[in-house]
Amino acid sequence: VMLIVAGLSLFVTPQGAARSEALLSDPQALQGLQLLAAGRFQPRGDDGTVTYAADIDPDAGELQQVFLYAPLDGNDDREVAGVTVAQRGSVVVDEATGARYLQLGDGYRFSGTPGRADYRIVRFGQFGQLLPEEPSLARSEPVDAKPTLQLLNSADAEDRAALHWRLSVALMVPIVALLALSLSKTNHRRGRYIKLAPALLLHLCYLFLLASIRTSVAEGEADSSQMYLLHLGFFALALALLFGPDRVRRLRRS
């Protein structure tokens, strides 16, 4: 079990976190996740842009019956609005600039001042609307998504804390097993689960202290050796709980 947990902690979990982060950080994927929500008006950015799609085709990534509202720059301080409706649309990314566009097809574009009759109506076969940048697109790689080999070669305090945390997760397994074994001894007259609550509290304290030391190591306030001193302390406690009661009874008899 310890080897399985070590494999998961050192290799499998970081790979999964890295793939998840890559998906969330991909501009096209993120834009698609936010846009492809049928039957809902969605504000875009801080400029007042609003999009709506009546239906979507998840396989093709195509929107059906698209509505787009965007405020426009007007003359003589008049508020000008632009409303675009189209039969279909999709999100495309300009490879040269990385900008994202909502590409619409077969529709109409209305622009003018609300309450006035001088609207301009344009029919188009294809139309591209620049989508505003989302602040959440600027993501940094979290330390939990970094490969273990990269952490080994890093001198950063947060990376070192993450590395020793991954090792500690595997090291906890035999220690927790000893604690469970020592606390499993009970008197049938006192109940089978009398030590279940203390065992859970002891395990939670173990995790809490280990997580606290990791935070301190990441902030440069502690050394990673404190993690292993904690493991050693709980290992000694497990041995004391396992063999201590028998020793006490022998001393009493003698």
C-alpha cells in the first residue's frame, strides 16, 4: 500500500494536476467552456458585452441561433449599441496574435442609438467579433502540478515543501497502520468502537501538523527536516501505544 500511495503521490497525481491545469489555462478551451452554455445570457469582460446561444453542438463546438450585444463608440456623446444575431457561430483563435473571436455566420448586425430610428442594418455571410480578455486566463502553474523530478532540481522553498509533502504522504501509511493496530486493542465489555473517535482525532492531528509544517517550509519559516521529526514522533507514539500497555501490566505483576 505504501508503494502504491508513493506512486500516486509522486507521479500520477502531479500528471493529473498538470493536465487539468493545462485544460483550464488553454484560452480556446476556457473560452469554449464559458461560451458553450445554451439558453443563458452571459456577460463578457467589463465592457458590457453579452452573448447568448439558443443551442449548441458539443461535438462540432458550434453555436446555433446566436445573439451578441456590444456597446460601440458613438459620436457627439451619444450612446451607440451594436446588436448582432446569427444562425450559427463558433469560437476561433487567431494563431498570429492569440486573440479570440466569436465567428458568426448568416446573420444581421444592428447599430445605432436606443430610442432613435437611424439604425444601421448590415446583413453578412460571416462576421467576427473580438472577445474581451478574461482576467482568469493569466494562470501560473501550481506547485502540485509540477513533476517530481522538477521539484528535486528546484531550490525554491515552495517546491521543496511540495516534494517533502509527497514523500510524507507515502511515509504516513505504515505509521498510520501501526497507530490503527495499536488502537484496535479493546475490551469487549467497553465496546468494539470505543477507540474509533480517538483514532480519528489522532489521524486528523497528524495531517494538520504535517500540513502546517509544509506551509511553514513553503514560506521559508521552517526546515523540511521538521516533517520527518513529526513522522518520527508519531512512529514512537504508535510503538508506545502498541507495546506500552503490555509492559505496564508486566511491571505491575512483577
